[in-house]
Amino acid sequence: MIEQLEKFEKRYIELEELLAQSEVVTNKELYSKYAKELSGLGKSVRIYRDFKDVESQILGLENELKAKHDKEFLEMVKLEIEDLRNRREELKLQIEGVLKGEDKDAGKGVIVEIRPGTGGDEAGLFAADLYRMYTKYADLRGWKVEMMSANANEVGGFKEVIFALNGKDAYKRMKFESGVHRVQRVPETEAQGRIHTSTATVVVLVEPEEVDLSIENKDLRIDTYRASGHGGQGVQKTDSAVRITHIPTNTVVTCQDERSQIKNRAQAMRILRARLLDAKLEAETKKMSQARRSQIGTGDRSEKIRTYNFPEHRVTDHRINFTMHRLEELMEGSLDELTDCLIKAEEEEKRKNP
């Protein structure tokens, strides 16, 4: 344990020296890369230095116990040593947490993609309900919501909606939403009052920084075309819509919401970058052994993760067998209770399979 922390501290000092070099300061990409690595090591190094300081203090006070002092002074030393030993145990727990590996993406923003599954128009309406639920949750947590792309259907739902969420713990709390969401309710268009089952798929992508993933211009094909709209509404007279194809992976992203081609291109690149990083991380995850992989929040996206039953006011998360009967509150953005249970389950899984 200490060996690993010593390596972290050595690298931390090395990075501080690198960041002071003029050739690094003038190289924006390299400076950003080193600064990010330094920031990532900061917590580990601070805890390790605190631990070393406490160890040093304990050793010094234990030497005082061997010297000749009056009884009252020695009792004070013993009490101080006890406090320091308790502090040392706290720091050991923090060190264990660091070495087990906190999610490096926990503090990042996310890009959320929602698409209807089975169920026709009702699935599109459910996709819109999920979008509303997440944006209300974002408001409650003080996150910034940024619409990136939306394709509405004729009945007020979505064929697809993509948006970004940024703020404290956005990825940490939203990563569990990836998967198939199932709704059971009576659609407004159902004259017989029968309950229908529909689905929508949610994909949550961590939004990468420039240094997380390098994309070569030669690997991109960028096409522009005229944006479309419903019934002539908002149809562009210029080729402002953008389609970007990443040739090596055949990943295609289109954006036409903005009236500016430049803005659409920027949005499309953000989405593309997030999708490519996600594919890269998924490939790396598959290489891990089954025993070391936490199944909470990183399951197959074709897996049904949650059911929303409106007649019974019930929502069930199938991954952790959690059920609550306050569906209306959940749909208004009150996701914390459910998310806290998912976070706890993930932590327990990591403890069982470190």
C-alpha cells in the first residue's frame, strides 16, 4: 500500500517539475495532459503526506515516553498518541478507498441520449417523459442542462433527444440510467382503457475532455445538408445541418438544431467524441474478468433496468430489486432515493470484488 503511494508522490513531484518547464508551458495539449494527471494524483498525495506526518508525530511522542518526564506530562503524551493513532486509522481507510480506485469520471458532465423502443407513439411520449424527469432532477441538483439535438414526433414525443448535463456529481449519479426503461400505463389514445407496455432506451455517456481522446481529421467525413422541419416550420434555407462520420468505426452523428453550421458541427463533434470514448471504455471493460467488474450501472444497454407502473404508482429497479410506490414524485425529478440505493449497491459490489 505504502509502496504504491510512494510511486504516486514521486510522479506528482515529477509532474510539478514538468509543468514548470517552458517547453511544456507553451505546448497547450501537453500542459493540459500533465495538469490533468497532476490533479488526479492530488488527493492521493495529500492523504499520503498527512499519513506520513501523523506517523512521524507518533514516533516522536513514543520517544518522549521513554525519556524522564513527570507523570502528568506523560499522561498528556499518551492521550495525544491515542488521538494520533485514531487519526492514522482514519487515513488508512481513506488510503484504501483511493487505492481501490474511485471512479475517475465521477466529477465529469454527461451526454444523455434517449430513444423510443417498442410501443410506437406511446414509446415516443415515454421518451419525452424521461427527458422531463431528468431535466427536473438536474434543476433540483443545480446542474446545467444543454439541449444538443432533438427530433420530435407528431404527437409531442421524441424520436430522439440528446442533451448534456453538467454539475457536481452529474456522472456519478446519472451513470446508472443507461439501459432499457419500461413503462406500463393506459395511453391517452386508448379508448378501451387497456394497459400498454412500451420502452425507451437511455444511454449516458461521460463527456470527455480534449486530452481523453485524440481524433484525427483524416478519419472524419463531414457532410452538410439542408435542415428539415415539421410542416415547413423552421426549415433552413442554407445547408446548416451537419453529418459527421468517423470512418474507422463508421460512427455517424448528425446535428441540425442550430441555425449555424459551425454550431451544429461543434455539437456533433462533442457527441461523436463521447460515443467514441464510450466504445473504447466498453471494449476495455470487456477485457476485465467477470469477478472484477461491477454490474451496477455498467450492464448491457439492451438489459431492462427499470419498470414504471403507473396504475400501481410503482417503480422497480430490477438490478437491485428496489421498489418504491411514489412514481409521481420520481417522474417530477425526485431520483435521489433510488440513486443513493444504486450507489450503495455499487460500493458493496466493489467491496466484495475489489
